[in-house]
Amino acid sequence: MYSVWPISAVMSLLTAVLTALTAFFAPLAGEPAAALAVVALTVAVRLLLVPVGVAQVRAEKARLRIAPRLAEITARYREDPQKLVAAQQKAYAEAGTSPLAGCLPSLAQLPVVIALYGVFIGQGPGGGALLEHTLAGVALGATPTAALAGDGWAGALVFGLLLVLLALVAWASRRYLPMPAVTPEAERMARGPLSYLPFTTVAIAVFVPLAAGLYLLVSGAWALGERLLLRRVLPEPAEPARPAGR
């Protein structure tokens, strides 16, 4: 997969950027220069994806705006699934959104995430040498199990702190960014196991290299802050026009 264009081209670009950033930070930071380069690259990627975040929040606000109408439709056509789906689709269309509007922007990030992960596991050109750089004595290419076996207390401390911080970000995301529930069924799902989805980053970090864990932490913290800010500053969508007689 990592040899397929354009993923390979993006990986080459990301590796070159990481190498340049590491050289830039080295005189200032010394050993953590490569880790700082990963943080800086993550911030740069998140900045490029700000329009995606804006689209997600706008779609979220639009779906919440029509939630009462969707509840009415569900109550009215509960016994007729065909009319229920048709009425829901019409309500979404009149509001200028869709049930998938919040998911599609997330899918747009996948190629970037795949390329970044490829770089962080050493698949990019020269990526292996880059991942030999260390943070507090732990190589950026080391996984938690390898670090615990080879670095002892240093590995336990670095990855332990990383996992704790990831768990805190996941908790804050679950607490302050609950999934929008536009129907009673969606509300029940949002309060169930799906509400723990933010904690998947903690589980992933247990198996990926330190560089990827740093990316997950910085990206997750940025996404949390960005979503909270956009929810406050983006205007509420206008009330969609309702057909006469309703």
C-alpha cells in the first residue's frame, strides 16, 4: 500500500519535511528535536485540515437544528419504514445536509493519516534513520513492548505518560464532545458503547511506535480544542423552511 502513488509521494514529502524540521530544531532542542518535528508536522497538518473541521461542525449544527422535526417524522411514520426514510431524506435535503455530512470530511483525512502512519513506521525514504532519534532515551520508532524490554524505566515512563495524556484527551472528548443525537435511537447509541470511541486512540497507542503515539496525542488535543472553539464561533444555521400545513 505504501508503494502506491500518491501515498508514496505524500510520504516522501512528509519525510522531507520531518527531516528539515529536525535539522531546524536540533541546535535549539538537542535530543528531542525529532519529537518536536513530529509535533510541528502534526500541527501543520491540522492547520491544513481546519476547513474539514469547519465542515464537520456546520454539518453537526445543521443536523441538531432539524432534530425536533426528525423526532416528529419518526413518531408519525414509525410503522411505515418506507415513508419514514423518504420523509427523513426530505427533511435533510430541505436543511441542506445529510446523515453522512459529518462523516465525509473525516474520510477526506484518511489518505493523510495513512501516509503519516507509513512515515512513522519507517516506510518513507530515509524514515528509518529519522525514527532512530530519541525522546527521553526512547527511540521514536520503538513500540511500547519494545521500549519496556529494551529501555526499562525510561520506556515505562515515556509511554506511561503518553498513554495517560491520551486517556485524558479521550475523557475530555467524551465529556465535552458527545456525538450529536438527532433521533431517540441515535441518542441511545450515543450513550452506549459508541460514546467510548475516543478511547480507541489509547488502545492504538499501545501497539504503534512512539512517533505515531505523539501524533495521536497532538492531533487529538488539537481536534478537541478546535471543535470546542468552532462550536462557539460558527453561527447557527437558519431554520429550514417547512412545507405549508405542517
